Amino acid sequence: MPKNITIYTTNTCSYCPMVKRYLKSKGLPYDEVNLEKHPERQDEVFKMSGALTVPVTIVTQQDDSQEVVVGYNLSRLAPAIA
């Protein structure tokens, strides 16, 4: 089970609510960082993901390793949260 999940989102992202619904359906809590409310964190997420798009989901495991999932990509997200 993941130690922490953070989703970087924007208000206009159509895939962001889909990722949040998926995590809720699995009963997993997450922290959300809305980049429109916190633009100062855009460099942070870019350095982690290399992506200029959202959602970016960071899954931190118990051993502090991280899986970075860009977009609504269940083939990468599902094993990261397992």
C-alpha cells in the first residue's frame, strides 16, 4: 500500500477528476495540488515528471521510492498503487 499519493491538477483538466475518482474507488486517500491555485509548484512537478500537462500523480511507497504517472494512465497507475 502506498505511503502517500499526490495529484497535480488544474481546474480545466478533464482527466484530473477521472484519476481522483479512480483513487476514491480504491479507497485511497490523496493530496491534491491545484497548479492554478499554487503556480509556484509548477517547476516542482515539471522536474519530477518532465511533463507540461496534468494530471501528474506521484505515488510514494513505504520505502520512499516514487512512481510518477502522467495523465490518466491506468496501466501505470494500477500497479503503482497495488
